[in-house]
Amino acid sequence: MDRVAVLLGEISRLPEMASLDRRAGGFLNDVAEIYERHGLGVTKAYLLNQQARRRMEVPLLLKILEKFDGCPEVHGNRAIGRQIIKCLFELKGGPKR
């Protein structure tokens, strides 16, 4: 199994995934875009700034960013990270609406 597949499995088992709501789709898209364009540091700063408004999603996304930093494939190709962020609801196992 490749490292990205292992990473997907780890993310899908995070307890914080239970708090992810399908209404967060626009926010996830924004975070994914910021991550791909600007990288880890800027994305963390953005999330910390959004913490008051997005109390449910921010802790989950910060944990995911930590996992990204430990995965050379994602660290070297931020488009992979973007795709993972955009499909979090599917990783959770919920239907797409």
C-alpha cells in the first residue's frame, strides 16, 4: 500500500471526522485552494484566523495538515493535499449532495 493510501486511512479514522458536516464544502474548498497555492504555513495561519467561526472543522484540518507534513508525497506535491481536503466528506463515508 502506498503512503497516500495509508494517509487516507489514518485521516478517515480521526475522531474529529465525526464532526464534519456536508455544509462545510465551501470552506473545505477554500482551505484546499490555500493549501495548494501557498503551502502549510499560510494554511495554518488561515485556519487559526477562522477558529472562532469554524470551531468544528478547524481542529480536524489542523490535524490533517500535521499528517500532510509527515507524508513526503503530499509535502512534495500539494495538489495531492488539495484533493484530500476536498474529499474529506467522502472519506468520512457520507453521501455527496
